[in-house]
Amino acid sequence: MSNYAFSKISENVQELVSSRSQYLSGFKSVGEFLDVRRVSRPENFGEVQSRVRFNLRRFSSNYLAIIAVLAIYCLLTNVLLSIVIGVGAAGVYGIRKHQGNEFHIGRHVYSKSNLYTTLGCVLFPLGLFASPIQTIFWLVGASAVCVLGHGALLEPPVESAFEAVEQQV
């Protein structure tokens, strides 16, 4: 392996590690995220907007984790969709892993385009039957209710008022 390729790989690994640590540093504690003492009904829609804006900035990593858990829940409860995704990924991996341009089974010879076409023709009807659109809409709706509901009901901490004053000075 050339020295240039090795340096590019090490740069990519360092970038990945730094982005991961930056992402994990954004997580707030469960006690702060689920602070029941700060839950209250907003007075008007303007207050809802300001709370949601503040909480989206403050808890964005927590919200992404909630959305990821909901997505995993969707795949666990929709077994057929999980199977279709798994078979599709395994099929594409198997076709790419095969080095030659042709695939021989007995006396029959199949090109890569034939294999991709066959995989698509098998997975498309199964994918429609697995109801991915319904799953996506459920995921979007459940995520919106969780994130926007939490963002609208949780008051910003008292310290946030002082942060705005410090930024102006």
C-alpha cells in the first residue's frame, strides 16, 4: 500500500473518531432530559416555538437517539421488511463480491446485470408487500410527536436566560 493511501486512511479514521466524540459530547444526561420539574404547559404558540427551538439545539443528540430507537423498533416489528432489507443487502454484497463479470450455474451463464435485475424483480413485490411507506410514515409521525412534544413541554432552564444576556454584552 502506498504512503499516500495510508495517510488518507489515517486521516479518515481520525475524522471519524473526532466526529464520534463530538456527537457523543452532545448527549445530555437522562436526569436533565427527563426533568419533570421543568415540564409545563406553554402559554401561547410563540412560547411553543421558542421552547422547541431551544430544546432542539440543546437535546439534538438525544432526539437523534430516540429516532434511532424508533427506527430499530420499526424493523423489529415489521419482520418482512427486515427480511427484504437483509436479503437485498446480502444479494448486492454477493453480486459485488463475485469478481468475474459472469456467473456460471451449470450450463447457464448470467451477467451481473442479469443478477441485479433478478434480485430487483424478486425484492420489489416483496418490498411492496412489506409496506415500507406505512413504516416510514409511522416513523416520521412517532418521531415528530416525541421530539416536538418534549420540546414544547420542557421549559428552558433558568441559566439559559443569562446566556442570552451574556451573548449581547
